[in-house]
Amino acid sequence: MSFEMESSSSMSFEEDVVSVETTSVHHRPKRDCGCKLNCVCQVVKAIKDIQDQAIEEECEQCTTNCFMEPLGELGVRGRMHADTRVFTLTNKNGDLFKALYKGHAGKCVSVFFRVEEIFDNCCATLRVLIPLKKDRQTVVDILTPGGHINYHELCEVKHWGASNSCITVDLHCFCAVQCIADIDLQICD
């Protein structure tokens, strides 16, 4: 938590301390998640727009660029039908953001999302996606017994399933977004 304090050369140290204490007691400090440009919000808005429309454009050099259009182009050669751009979010401390979904065989945590809606100055409803192995049936357990992300298992994720679990987040509190793939979850509009 940080406090923004204007100081003038005429204030003493004691007045500065009283000012900070008064501010913290009587006013809620401005939330500071560590990121100032809100670029994550803009990228997630773009992902939502791309999911909502199909626009023909030339290929980008980076095949996992979150701004790549149309949907179905991300990370694949040749266009495929897709309704979802899978992405991850990173907290300011560098950890992948995790969310729960209704479990399958004791596995109920994911770091993969689909944007469903954006509202009220960069709040978003995200659908939690189920991480699946190559067979499209086996759910990947991405957590260690201690609750940390198991990156070896995370690398085993090759497909995703739609859960019925959604989470509402403030996009201002993330510092990075990484687009992973365009997929077809057969989600109705």
C-alpha cells in the first residue's frame, strides 16, 4: 500500500507524519497495483473485440500477439474456426493469476481464461478454462501439493475446456497478459 503525499518545504517532519496518519485513518488510499498504464485492460478489451468479430487482416510476425486478428489466427498456421482467445494474467509480483472452477477428479485450479464481458472502467468477467492434456480428456493438475504452480505440468496443457465458473476481476491489478491460443469452445453468443 502506498501513500501519495504532497510535501512543501514549510512542513516539518512531525506535520508530515500527522498528515500521513490522518490520511490513512480518514481517507482510503488510492489503490496502487504497481502498473500505471492500464495496458492489461486495453489488451483484454481488444481480445473481447476480436472474439466478438471476424476481421480479415494480414498476419503479424509474432504468432501469439494478443492483438492478432481475426480470431483463429493465434499460434496456428492457416485459419481455423475459433470463438475464444485463451490468455493468462500476471500479478505485479510476477505470479500467474489463479482461479477456481468446479473440480474434476480433485483438480480445480486454472491460470487460463476467456473474457466474457468488460464493464465499469476495466472490470471484467472471465470464464475459467479447464487445462487439458493432449487427449482432450485428462485434466492437468497445475498445482504442487504446497499450492504453487507446477510449471512442468503447466507445460503439459495442450487444450482447454469451458468451465461454468466465472470470476470478476479488476484489470488494473495485473501487470501482464499473455495470449496462448485461439480455440473453439463452441460457446453461444
